[in-house]
Amino acid sequence: MENAMAELIAPTERTRLKRLPDRGAFERETVNAILDEGLVCHMGFVHDEQPFVIPTTYARIDDGLYVHGSAASRTLRTLRGELPVCITVTLLDGLVLARSAFHHSMNYRSVVLLGAAAEVTEPDEKLRALEAVVEHMAPGRWAEVRPPTVQEMKGTMVLRLPIAEASAKIRRGGPIDDAEDMTWPCWAGHVPVRLTALAPVPASTVLPGFPAPAGVNPYVEDYA
Amino acid sequence: MENAMAELIAPTERTRLKRLPDRGAFERETVNAILDEGLVCHMGFVHDEQPFVIPTTYARIDDGLYVHGSAASRTLRTLRGELPVCITVTLLDGLVLARSAFHHSMNYRSVVLLGAAAEVTEPDEKLRALEAVVEHMAPGRWAEVRPPTVQEMKGTMVLRLPIAEASAKIRRGGPIDDAEDMTWPCWAGHVPVRLTALAPVPASTVLPGFPAPAGVNPYVEDYA
């Protein structure tokens, strides 16, 4: 970039927030940070006029979001036809307890991506996408594990959705109560929540001399 | 029920798993438990042939899932026309680190609900739904807070989706590696993850003498 301004993803009629527009964010950096912290996305697509929303793992490389699955998957086989898709990633950050029932809320950061997903057939990009998915779960893991075989690559389909039509939505902080509720006799505030990893559980067959990874996706609080 | 058999939600062509069918579950008790633990659902709907997936809070009462929002919300105003909708709740339970890149996976419990959402206009049911949403976040909270005014009720739309066409999907446990990978020189196992609440953050204006709630949704590990 030629200047210090944040790169923006151009809002469209479909991604501009109609309500509470101050919760919207279109900086690519903000969108990318949310996508990199999340571990599961919810992928929406339409089949016979019925919307379906399916949770799946994913990874981001540059301006592309990659999902993968079995080459036999009905969902992926449908989507590779470049049908319209929506991929949403939501990070829950807290519960907001206001004095009034009405103003209860949640703190969160979410990204909604719209577009069409295309199948990745170029072998190098396909392998890099699968590497990114494993590294997204546990950084450093790809170098340790048995790489995919030709047969496994054949049995896996990878789709790429460009991060082009996208918006983030963020709510932070405590409750916003009405002035007349400030003396209502109850506690008010917010309870932050976060994903925490518990102690790793080794497979019963694990070989001696190989310790568990020191950490997983940085969004997940490291186990003590 | 007249006997001890679990009540099943009848699978349909749309909810029966085509792949890995042993991960599917149709017991109503299983579906309800996942819905009651989750805090955020992802709601999918179609507008101008484009699917949208929007995160939102919700609550279950009996065989109904309730979502709410501003009466001015485009999304809710669209959906109350009983359009097809899909609501998905996903609980991430762990990261599964196999010896092969290919067998990496996640542990999770998810529910996919299909159907059409109808607006709740009956005042008692509408109020009970909003109570359930607040109680879902923090049990006991409803009794403490300022109840909704007539104006707030008017400004809020509540939709109900019957829990009729639904399926759960569950993956648990460690990696399932190929026999020939068992001696691959790396750690293998799974890392459980869970949502944890941090210390509550009181609003700066909170009145003295009102302690923070002892806990929130039971799925969230209590803060120490």
C-alpha cells in the first residue's frame, strides 16, 4: 500500500449493516484477524430452495478462505459449481448483563463472507490449503505429520472462496442501560468468555519421546 | 412416553447423514442438550438467491427454538413469512491431532434444524421466549432485571422454529490413524477445548451490594 491508511474491503448493498452500523468494520486487517482466530466456520448454501448451514474447519491464505472435505461430499460437489455461498465465523467474547432484560446482549466478533466458491485443482495450491488448515489448528504440526498421499489428495476436495465481499461486526464492553434504569437493584456488567484448551490427551498408542504440542491456535488459551 | 425408549426425531431425506452416518444422532434428548449448551446459533436464510448466515442468541422451550431481534430487522421481517430457514448450533469440543495430515479432525457436537420460522404474537409466549433467552445466558437473571416495557415488547420480534426436522452430529475421542502410520514419529492425541468465563467485569456505575452472578450458562466453565 502506498500510504498508511488501512485497506478497506468495499461495502456492498449486501454487506453494509442496515442497523447499528457502528458495529460494522470493513478493514481487511480486522476481517483477517477474526478469520485467523476462529476454528470453525458456518457455511451456508441453498439446495432445492432450502438453506443449509454446515460447520466446518477452514483456513485463510492471503485473500482466500479455504474449506475442504471428502471428494464424495454432496455439499462440496454442489458448491464447486460456483453457487452462491455465505461463510460466517463468530467468536463469542462475553455475555452482557444489563439492568433491563431488553438490553442484555453478547460481545462477539464475526465475519460474514459472500461469494462463490471454486474448486482448487492446482496441486501446489491444494496442498498449501491443506497445510494451512492443519497449521491453523496447531502451528508447527504440518512439519511433523505424515504428508498426504496421492490417493488422499485425490479423495479430498478443496474449495476457495475469495475474501472480496465481506464485513466484520463487533460488539465490545459492558451493558448500555437506559438512564432511568441505573438505580435498578441488580448487578450489571459483562462476563468475558474465551475458548480454553485443557490438558492434551495422548492416544493410547502414542510413541514415547514425543511430547504434546506446546500450544494450539493462538486464540485458544494455552493449557497450563 | 409410554416406554423407556428414547424419543427419536424422524430422520428425513434432508437430515439423514450421507457420509459417516455413525456420527448422526436423532434422539430428541441429544438434540435438546446441545441446543441448551450452546449460546450462539447460526441462522441461514435465502434472499435474492443468496444464502446468508447470521449469528444470533436463542433459547429452547420444549420443542421450539426461539430467536429474537428488533422488529425493524430486515432479516426477521423476511423470515416471519415462513421462509425456509436452517439454524445450526455447534459446540467445539477439541482438536484431533493425528499422525497423518489427512486424519486431523475436530471433536464437536452440532445440531442442524430445518423448517420455517413463524412470528410469535401471543403476548405470554413472546414474554416467555424472551425470559428463556435471558435465562439461557445466566440462570436466575430474569427475576432480577427490569422486565420489558410495552414499548420494548412492541419493538422486539420473536420467531419460533419448531424442533421437528433436526439432526445432531457428534465426533468424540482421539485420532483414528491408519495402521501403517502408528509408528510415525510424532505425538498423536486430542486437545479438549471448552468455553471458560473469566472474572465478571462490573459496570462502572454498578450499585454497591449486588454481587456478580455466581455463574452463567452451565456449559461455560465457572470462573474461579
